[in-house]
Amino acid sequence: MHIDSEIGLRKQIDETLIVLSKYTKSKPEIGIILGTGLGGIAKEIETEVVIPYEDIPHFPLSTVEFHSGKLIFGNLSAKSIIAMQGRFHFYEGYSFKQIVYPIHVMKFLGVKTLIVSNACGTVNPSFRKGEIMLIEDHINLLPGNPLIGKNDDTIGERFPDMSMPYSHRLIEIAEKAASELGINIYKGVYAAMTGPMLETRAEYKMLQLIGADVVGMSTVPETIAARHMGMEVLGLSIITDECFPETLKPVKIKEIIDTATLAEPNLTLIVKKVIAEI
């Protein structure tokens, strides 16, 4: 996928929508991005149709082995939804515009609310792995963002406000849902770095100093694109490892995936309850 200009982007979105309309006439209002180790939420969806990314014009392809690369249309908690089972990352070699292309498509399908999930490491000594964090704010440490370049006002305004990237309304709904379910949940700041390597002790220390609670390799580009288009965003992170500089130990990706998998049922319960309340 290559986008030469924003005019080209609108044309590509239209071409994608034409193909999707051959699979489904669904008009989902809620979009979900299923992050690392979190694809199991798809099992809870009353599926209408599943479309592999390779069958969708202009969609990038997932190159990470634990991201399956499917677009799911269906119902969850009696609401019409669209879910990405597998996302795209800057470290895969994609541009920021490519990373957020599915979010643009979601908007033009009718999506008003985006729920984005991810796995992350915590630098906050009060947080523990295996728990869930609601994202209150983020710090973009990626080398760019998807809004750089010519702006198309039919997609979003040139200078979108980012004082509240994650909806306070949705955060309150998620907090209430977690409380009713008896699930412990944190709130904090998510920092995005490029990956794919995990960070050094000095980098974790830097993240603590600048006010981050957790760090990951995704989510921020999608949130920026969603807010640019006026979507409400709810961000949820599964904390998969503890990244405290003073006690840092090597971690393998399998351990991260295993921790995300163990925590996934709680995340699924919260997401289902939030969707029911939206």
C-alpha cells in the first residue's frame, strides 16, 4: 500500500469500501483493535463475516506472527461492531498513514467509537504485571504521526485538539464496569516507542522522569487518527512485564504473550460490559 497524497487516500478509502460492501451491508458504530495476545476477544463476537487483510484493497498485512490479520464484522453485547484481529506497527516498516488506514476506513463505515487495546510494560512501581490499565493520556515518542502532510478537511481538521485524546465518559464507564466485575484496574499514561526491541534501563528511567506509567509500541497513531476524525476513544492496556530500572531482568516475548493471554478474560469482560453501556 502506498499513499501519494490525501486525495489519493480518499480514493483508496472509497475503493476499500466498495469491496467491503460486497461482503457485508453492516454499518458498525463501534470499532475494536485487538492488540498483542488479545485476539481471543474475537471468540466472543457473534460473527457475520471475517475478511483476511490480504483480500481487502489497500490494507497493509500483519507481519507479526501473533497478529492474525483479519477484519471481523459482527455483534458484541448486542451492538454492531467491526474488529481488527491484528494491527500494524511502525517497526514493521509501515508509514504512519499505512498504520492508521483501517481507522480511516472504520470512520467512513460509520464507526463513532474506537476501543483500542494493547500489551505494555510498566515503569510505575505501583503497577503489577497481569493487571489492566485504562489509558488516560499518552506521550508520543514515535518519530512522527499520521497527520503529517497535506490535510483533507473531509477527513478531519488541520489542527485537531488533543487535550483529551481518551474519552473521560468512556473511562468512567470502564471504571464502573471493572468495579462491578470485581476486577482491579489502574489509570495512567501510555508512552509509545518504536520497538521492536524492548527498552534499556536508561530509557525506562527516562520514561519514569517524563511522567509515563507504561510503555508500548502501538496505539498512539491510531488514537491520533481517530481523534482527528472526531471518534471517541477508549484505550486499555494489559501490563505484561515490569520494567523497573533498579530490578530489571531480561524478558522473552513468549512471557509477554503468556501474561497477556492470562489477563485477556478480564479485559474481555470489561470490553463487553463497556460496549453494552455505550
